[in-house]
Amino acid sequence: MARVISIVCQKGGVGKTSSSVNLGVGLARHSKKVLLIDADSQGSLSLSLGFTDTKRLTDTIASIMSKIISESPVDPAKGILKHTEGVYVLPANNDLAAMEMFLVNVYGRESIMREYINLISPEYDYIKAISLVSRSFKVHLYNRLLFVYHLFSLYIVYQ
Ligand SMILES: Nc1ncnc2c1ncn2[C@@H]1O[C@H](COP(=O)(O)OP(=O)(O)OP(=O)(O)O)[C@@H](O)[C@H]1O
Ligand SMILES: [Mg+2]
């Protein structure tokens, strides 16, 4: 089972994406299999690793969440991209912004990501999720924290 780390901070521009990428690549260099989950609808993590065409991607964190909500079968490996630095990435794009709105009316919305993590966890040593936490919309944060076992507390470091 993978060790799960989440990097969250309410404040923007404090280094969440950079820290996540650097920690991920560092762990990969120590022969760890790392999945980086881009949970930011701006797709910053995907973009920073050079996956620039995220708009065209149909298999993203949003499509996986959609399948879990509709109780459709989920292929946990689908949509995961491999980077030359040795890390794996589940990308995000603007579809996640629409999903965030949709989640408002979804029962059990806070445990959707945990379900996905449980599916994919045996495949990895580390899973890292990164997100911007909207001040007005906290469901996404709850979704993260429920699957987090290790919260990387940028909040404390940068406040
Ligand atoms: N340790 C660091 N030292 C100096 N600059 C840094 C460091 N980490 C990140 N930066 C720079 O700070 C800026 C913001 O970093 P980053 O995009 O990782 O923050 P973020 O918290 O993910 O932002 P957002 O809230 O927009 O997603 C970038 O220009 C990045 O290059
Ligand atoms: Mg970011």
C-alpha cells in the first residue's frame, strides 16, 4: 500500500506545485514508484511537468471521479501519464472545475477520492495530491483529507 501525502494550502502561490513535483521526482530517484495526482483544475502540476495539452485529455481526475459517482467500473491505470523523470501523473484540466460544482449535490462526495486511492494504492510506494483550496468551497479539501495519511503541512510553513 502506498504512503499518501497531500499538499494543501488555502493561500495561492506558496509553492504547492513546485514542492509536490520536486518531492515526487526526488522519491522517484530513490527508486520509489510515485503517483502525483493533479487535483487543481488549472492543471498546474501537469503543465509544470510538460503535459501542456491537458485540455484535450478525456481521462483525468475528473473523469475518474465521475465514474466513481456513477458507480461505473474504474480502470485505475487509465489516464495515468508517465514522465521521463520517473514519476506518474494523473492529470487535471478544467473539467475538474465543473466537477467541483457538480459535487455539491453528490451524496458521499467527501469519500470519492479515497475510493480511487484505495484502488490504486497497491501499485505505488507514494501517492501525492496537490490542490489549491478554495476559500469558499471546502468539499474538495475534505475529499483530500479523507484519503490523506500524511498531510504535508505547507500551511504551517508558510503562514
Ligand atoms: N522554494 C522556492 N523558492 C523560490 N521560489 C519558489 C520556491 N518554490 C516555488 N517557487 C516559485 O513560486 C511560484 C509559485 O510556486 P507554485 O506554482 O509551486 O505555487 P502554488 O502554491 O502551487 O501556486 P498556486 O496556488 O497558483 O497553485 C513559482 O513561480 C515558483 O517557481
Ligand atoms: Mg499550484
